Amino acid sequence: MLKIHYSLESDARDAISEISAPAELNIRVRNLVLNTKKGQSLARGDMIAEHPSKYGGAYHASASGKVSKINYHNMTIQCDAAGTAVEPLDVQSMGPGKDLLRTLQGLGIDTAPLASSSERLVINGLNPEPGITVAEVLLETEKDVIETGLRIAQSMITPVQTVLAVASGTSYSLTGAETFFIKPKYPRSLDALVVKKITGKEFPADTKVISVMDLYNIGLAAESGLPVTDTLMTVNKRNYRVPLGTPISHLLNELDLPVKSGDKVVLGGPFRGEAVYSLDEGVKKGDYGLFVITAGAFPSIEDATCINCGECVLSCPGRLQPNLLSRYAEYEMFDKAEQHHLNSCFECGLCSFNCTVRRPILQYIRFAKDQLRASGHSE
């Protein structure tokens, strides 16, 4: 069988460009613990919600303004020209421990990887998906900030060994880490496969992995003392700093990217991203790319019947049976899906991409996971 390779190689070396603040922000708040009310005035960096998980990072206003609307899914903030902002915290003077952990969490950092020690720390420096170049641009232009984040991570995790995984053919390095080269082909950039390549083991208990993007956020929060209020995104082969909650329509207008009827706009990557339901939807944490897929460029996804061709099984790097998992999810047999190793899926998206009849296999798998979490099952 012809095996298709999806390149992660990048020649992007330009500095990260800024995106201006929009007139309003639409911030997804579904499943968050809100501490903000309609009509409340906010400064840039004010906390608007906390994450319900033990170590999840808080969410903050990325511009000053007034909350004009709140519902189960979104909070809308009408931005103003005042430009008020919260006072910075002195993070770098804090030693490792619970106080630093809580402070970083309050600044929007997911502190789960920092909460306990580990023998080995792996820094994933590969671009996450084809077409997204954020990781390499950060290593090229923001090395000092990343190394600040690395020092904090090392002080909390106290690893015996720290490894930076980067694409073969590059020369990136970080002080305090040994460099390991990986062929830049998707899905080799996924955390589980990076760790497997370095250690020779699948999900070793003595190893933690953190992305370069997360290290950058830790370093930026430590150096500035301010909350994480932006994400870095690759759009049309360039990289931008985008305020969280920025409506996609504003981003498209700023970059002069037309969207016609029938086109799809995807937040995230081409394999793991999600098509947006509205151009008013706001950019979220972890959105590292935006793609406009013109109508007819790819066959449309259809809720077709599986024909058992096996293409999804052949393409699955986790050695699972995506065809079976998707059918269990389709008929709401979530326990059966779990028994067939649903939670071993790391959602690379290759199953859906290679599906002969274009079934929404990844979407079914995510649906099953969501339903199991909602019923009290944990991954």
C-alpha cells in the first residue's frame, strides 16, 4: 500500500506579528466556573473564570471592557479604549512549591505537568501539525522566554534527564536539555509518539512531556507577572499573536482572507482541528492555526455506513480499530468503546482523513469520550 507522508517541515523564520484587539471578544466559557457577571467592567488580565479541574489554568479578559452577554457557551466583552490592566505579580522571586503552582494556575497555566516530580522531562519542540509552524518560530525567536519556562518546569519536576525533541535537519537547542532529532512527519509530533521515539516505551510512568508552546507560556507569565491572554497562531503561512476570544471574522478581516459560501474555516490543525459553526466564534487556548478550506477542495464528511475497508485501521498509529470505536459511539454503546481501548486514542485524525466513505470517525470518538466523562468516567 502507498504510504502518504505528511510533512511538518517549516521554513518560517519571520518574527511573530501582532493582531489588533477587536471591538468585542467572544470567550468560550462552557464547563468553566464563572466569577464574572453581565455588566461588569473588566481590566485586561482580570480573571473571568476558573477551570473546574484541580490543575487547570484560569481564564482572563484579553482586553479591557464590559461584559455584555453571558450564556452557557460564551461570554461577550465589549472592548473599550481605556486599556486598563491588572498589576503584575512577582513570579520569578518565588521558589518551587505549592505557592508557585497556585500562582501559575491563577495566571492561566495548566499546572498538571508541574504538580509532581519525574525522572525524565521531554520538551516537544516539533510543529504540532502540517501547516502549523508555531513551535519552530518560538524556538527561533523566543528562546530566552522558553528557557525561563524550562527552568521553572525543572525546578518543579526535578528531572534527572531533560530532552528537547526537534525536527531532524534543524539546529535548535535549549540550555539544560539534550537534543533529540525526530523525522518531521505527522503524526510523529504527537506527545505519545515523541515519548515512544525517545524512550522506546509506550506511556512510561517515569516521563512527563511539555510542549514548547506551554513552556513559552510559563516563561512569559513568569517574566511579565501577567496572565496568559493570547495564543500564537499560524494563519496563511505566517504567525500571529492573537488575543483570546478574538472573533474569527475579525482575524479574517485583519488578514484580508475572504471566506465564501460553502467554504470551511478550521480552528486548530488540518487533522485535529474543528470546523467553526460561526465566524463570530472566538479563538481559544490551544488554537495554534486557522485554515480556510475552499468549497470542493476535499470530499465532504458524510454520516455514511462503514464498509469495513480497513483503511482507518491501517493508518492508526495507536494500533486501534477506529471503525469499531466509531460504530460503538454511533449507537451510544460507550462502555463497549471504552472496553476496546477508546482512551488509548490520541486523536491524531488520520482515521477520518483516510476513511474511504468519509465517515466522521474522529468526531464519533470525541463524542464517546465526552459522554463517558459526563457520566463520571475518567480517561
